Amino acid sequence: MSRKKQFLLFLGVSFAAIIFTPWLGSLYERYLGPASTGFWGPSHPEYFAGFIFSFLFFGSLFSWLFALEKKKKYWLSYTLPFLIFMLLLGAFEELIIGIGLVFIGWLLAKGILLIKEKTG
């Protein structure tokens, strides 16, 4: 994949992650409770988890849909750093949710590619 396509893939994943951050952050706050921060924390700390969740989902989805070769390489480069980051922080609930979102994104991409293959 050329550098231009790599940049466009990263830009697409980042843009989709930013768009869906408030939605996934509010779901996180609703089901897991408010995220606690210190005095210097952000005004909406659940958006941090929402961004990571949406980046994991769209990184998994878009890397399988749009990468033509070395799909596993791009898939791991988008998902593995965030999953390791959550593991090192000890955020096990977030790690389980993140793995689930990666799996859902992968399944959705595989389903779309299967439909595309059968129709075209």
C-alpha cells in the first residue's frame, strides 16, 4: 500500500473515531459508571475511553475493508498498541470491551467483504 493510501486509511480511522467518540463515551459512562479523574483531569474523562473504543472499532473495520495486502499488519498496528496500553494501565473492563469491539469490527468487515464477493 502506498504512503498516500496509508495516510488516507489513518485519516479515515481517526476521523471516524473522533466523530463517534461522544457516543461511545456516553455509553461507557452509562454502563460502567463515571470515569474518575483528579483535579487536573479533563472535563469529560469518558471521552478518552470513547476515543480509544471507537479507534479500535474503526481501525479493525477499515483495515480489513480497505487494505488490499498485509491486512493483518495494518489491523495489528491499529489495534494492538491501544490494547497493550489498556493492559498496562490495568483497565481490564476496558480491555474486554476493546477486544470485543475489535472482534465486532473484524466480523462486520468480513461480512461486508463476503457480501461484496458474492454480488460482484
